Amino acid sequence: MAIAISNNEILTPSFSIYRLNQFGALEIFYEIKLTKATIIDIS
């Protein structure tokens, strides 16, 4: 991530949010996709 910050790289990350279904198995509840994202700070 430090290299992405210093090079001002454009990123396309995705985040999958999971939940348990009625059978107790994990399933993707929803997915967040970002486009043209940059990292400006890490704390």
C-alpha cells in the first residue's frame, strides 16, 4: 500500500460482504466495487 500511495496508483478494489444463509453456509450478501480509487493516507 505504501507504494500505491507514493506512486499515486489508480486502484479498482472490491469488497465482498458475507452472511450465513438459512442452511448455515456462507454466501455473498453484497459486493462493493470502487473504480478509479487512490489511497491518500493509512492510519
